[in-house]
Amino acid sequence: MTLEASGREDHDEQFGWHGTWQTTAGWEFVENYRLTLGYGTGFLAPSLGQQFGSTRFGINANPNLKPEESKQWEAGLEGLTGPVDWRLSAYHYKITNLITYYSDPVTYDGEYDNINAATIKGVEWTGSIDTGIFSHRVTLQYVDPRNDDNGEVLARRSKRQAKYQLDWSMFDVDMDVSWQYYGKRYDNNTSQYNNTQRILPSYSTVDVSASYPITDRLTVRGKIANLFDKDYETAYGYQTAGREYYLSGSYTF
């Protein structure tokens, strides 16, 4: 049996001091199989952009936003079955003053706002396995995010999500390919201006990246995001950038 606990105290110039804590218990009931149970609290102040920033994706800032506060339960079962290292977890979050937004159905202009209370619960399974030089990792997730006041599904949160990542190294080059899937989701919450929720279609993307150590101190990295240049929207009416290229480097002194 293992027990872990942590706590922290944060000070926000606008919202003052707030303490949060987390505790987790684990029990290996048979060799290579373990049960876990955790509970914690959280605090998240609105960002400066959400309070005072310029309009982005048609959403205006709101200086009257309140900070989010949350209570979180999580239970898990993890194990090593043959070559597969896996974990199954279930979680239940209760959030007060969840930061979201509302939009006008005609102009699509919106504003950040708080939801009095929300519940986000779900299950997640992750598994990893090595085959030769390749490492495979799969994540499957089902999420049910709800507004406690009216039972609506929260906006821009896919209930079904999946990810597959493949990593390998060859000739000092570290490579990885990742595929991500996001299911259908609502684009907006209902309000006095809009009593219906728009549905955004599901989408998937593929990213590839590589890194190479030119010297013991200098490493270069490259990435292609959205390799197949998929057209999709994370917010209604705002097309994503499409295929993107990144090049970076790091030097260790």
C-alpha cells in the first residue's frame, strides 16, 4: 500500500490566496496489478486574455469572470499483461464557475462567461507495447461533460476521443507519428439568444516529428502538423490553418 499527498497555496493579485491539495492511495493486490484511488481540489483563475484580451474566434473578453474551483475523484486499475502495459481509469470532476462562452446565433459574436456548476465524468484506457525498435501507445477516452443547471453537454468537448502514437529511433534520429481522433461535439451552449446547439463534425489528424542530435549539445527538431492537410473546424465558422511546418533547436550549455 502506498499513500501520497501534496498541497499548495497560490496567490492571485485579483482573487487572493487559494489552497489546493491532492491525495492518492495505491494497492498492488497481486504482482504487476495495482488499484489506485485519488481525490483532490483545484483552482484556476481566468487568464488575462479571457478577461481583457482582444476578440478571438468571435469571443469577447469579460472582466467580470470568476475563478474556477473543482473537486476531483479518480479511480484506476493498472497492470502488465504479457507485453502490454495498460491502465483503466474513471474520473468525476465537480466544477464551480466553469469558464465557457456564449454566442449570438445571428452574428456569432460571443463572450466568455461562467457556468454556475458543471460535472465532467468519464473513463480512459491507455495501453503501450514495444515491438522491436517501435513503441506503440493507444489512448481511448469517453467523456460526459454536463452543465448541472440544465443537463446540457458542454460546448466544444468531444465525448469520444482516441489517439495512437508510434515512436522509434534509427541512426540517432528519434521519430514519431501520431493520429488523433475527436468525435462530434456541440459548438455552443444555449442562451437567451440561442436555444439550439450547433453540431461540429468529427475529425482526425496525423502529425509527424523527428529530432536529431547534431552534437552532444545541439539538437534540432522538426514537425509537420496535420500531415494530410485535413479541413476541419474547432469553432464554427473558423477554419484551421491546415498543414503546418515547425523547425526548432536546443543548445545545452
